[in-house]
Amino acid sequence: MKSVRLSFIATVAVLASGCMSVQLYDGPKRDKDEVARITGDPVVTAGSPVTVILRQVDGHDIGVTQTSVEVLEGKHNLLVDCRIAETKGGSRHALEVEVFGGRKYRLRAETGPALRECTGVTLESVD
């Protein structure tokens, strides 16, 4: 029983620390003023009523431990899952967004009454 508990704790720690970012452009790492960072929620978010998970950017799958991507400025296609904790339901959303270098962006859920459904997802600048 103890090994199962430790395994569970290790798994949760890995997923909860999923603040990893992935570079989605060719070449060496660029200066932060040249790239845009898009961030979603970790796959495991204890106590959060709504979770918005970034699944793909421009056709590239995003791993479960990656919550952020760095992209060059311009237009990008995002595939996002929106999960509602209370109903255990979810929806998938395709977004076409335009981002600018040197800025940080966060995915935000638009919800229906009483947080019972996700009606849409937007990308907001957090700078």
C-alpha cells in the first residue's frame, strides 16, 4: 500500500509541476522580446472549477507536462480542451489567434450559468 501511495504522490508531483514550456519554432532559443508565450492550465488542477488545457499549436501536439508554448509572433491555430469539474464534462475548441513578440498570453474559459458548461475559450494578453 505504501508503494502505491508513493507512486501516486510522484505522479501528482510530476503532473502538478507541469509548468514546462516548449519552443515551437525552428532554430536556437530567441530573446523573450521576439517570442510570445501562450499558457494554459496544468492537466491536473486540484480544486479548480474550470480547466483550460492547450492540446495543439499549429498541428503540434502538446505533452501533458507542458502548460506553455513559445511561438514566433503571427497567426497560430490552437486546439484547446475546456473541462468543468462539477459536471465532469468538457468541450474542445479550435482557435485562430494572433500573438505578438514580447507578450504573454493566457487561455481563459467562457462559462455558462453556474459554471455548468464551457461556452468558449479566449486568449488574453497578461502583460
